[in-house]
Amino acid sequence: AQKITQTQPGMFVQEKEAVTLDCTYDTSDPSYGLFWYKQPSSGEMIFLIYQGSYDQQNATEGRYSLNFQKARKSANLVISASQLGDSAMYFCAMREGQHGGSQGNLIFGKGTKLSVKP
Amino acid sequence: SQTIHQWPATLVQPVGSPLSLECTVEGTSNPNLYWYRQAAGRGLQLLFYSVGIGQISSEVPQNLSASRPQDRQFILSSKKLLLSDSGFYLCACMTGGSYEQYFGPGTRLTVT
């Protein structure tokens, strides 16, 4: 069965420094997609970045990059040059089937609360 | 790009009362639609998803139900709320050919 594990309930980082949020996954499907979402205190879920299992390069979106290590089944999120506005919950999620699939259902981890210190 | 609306934003209901949460989508057609629940301090749990009008799949048995009367409308209902139904309910949308799900602003439900 699919599973997403985020082992860091909370993380602190100094403003302007980089931080890595861990995510490991388990699936028997060779085709899958990995996602990171940000949830600020307002509650909205904001899509950050996506990595497909067959993508050759690690995904990047601005200050966000995904460190995808397929053999280790890990998909860590790296945030460079942290800002105070980055303080939020971060969720890793996975979908079996790389491109949409018939349902597109996501399995979420329990999240990591990131706090950026000034 | 699509926009997802949810209402109400917050709701306080007594145990045993009915529930109706609505989600509507603009800017796309024939989307996959999802209802998630997030308990306090927890991750998201998928409750229902729909790939088309009248097509509902349930992921978790409970006293909630969902309906999709129109292509871009998704409704979450209950006949009698339980205390355990309290949480943050999020509607999400995925369009064909894309890979990410976009979320609405959510409804915070407190059952007293």
C-alpha cells in the first residue's frame, strides 16, 4: 500500500538560510508522482512543486527544489534563502500513476511545521 | 486557470444536525473533484472523489455523503453530525492532462 512518511514534526530555520524537509514514500507502482504543498495558518493548501517518477532531473520552482532519490524512495523539499513568510505547515503527497490517471487521488504525509526565525 | 470556491468558510453546528458544504469550480470543465478532511494538527484524509456528474467514490466509511449534481459542483452532506466530524474540509480539483490538485479555501466545521 502507498505510504508517505514525514519524520520531522517541526523544524526551525534562520531567515535567509536553506532548509530541507524530509519525505520518504512507499509504493509498488513504477509510475507515480510526488508533490509538496504549503499550508499557512489561513488553511489554504498551496501547490509548490511536482516530481514525476520518470523525470530525469530534479524539479525546481523558484526557491523550491525537490531532491529526488528514487533508489532511497525519498523526495525531500529544499527551500533556499528562507523568508519569514515561509513559516507554515508543509505536506508531502504522492499519487500513483504519473500523468493524471483516472482518479488522481493523493496520499498525504502528516506534515512538517516550519518556523523561520528572524 | 481554475478557481475553487467553498462555502461557508466557517460553521458551528450541534451534534445531530444536518450538514451541507458546497464546492464550485470556475475556469475548467469536466474536472476530477475531491473532498478531504483535516483534523486539528493532522494531515489530509481523502473522503470522496468524483470523476464526473453523479459519479462518487467513497474512500472512508462514515456518516458523510457526497453528490455531484453538476459538472463543477460538489456537495458534502450529512444527515446527523457527530462530534468526530469536526475538522477542516477542503475541496480540490484536478483537470485532465494536469498532475497537480488545486485546493479551495476550506470550511472549518466545529460540531458542539
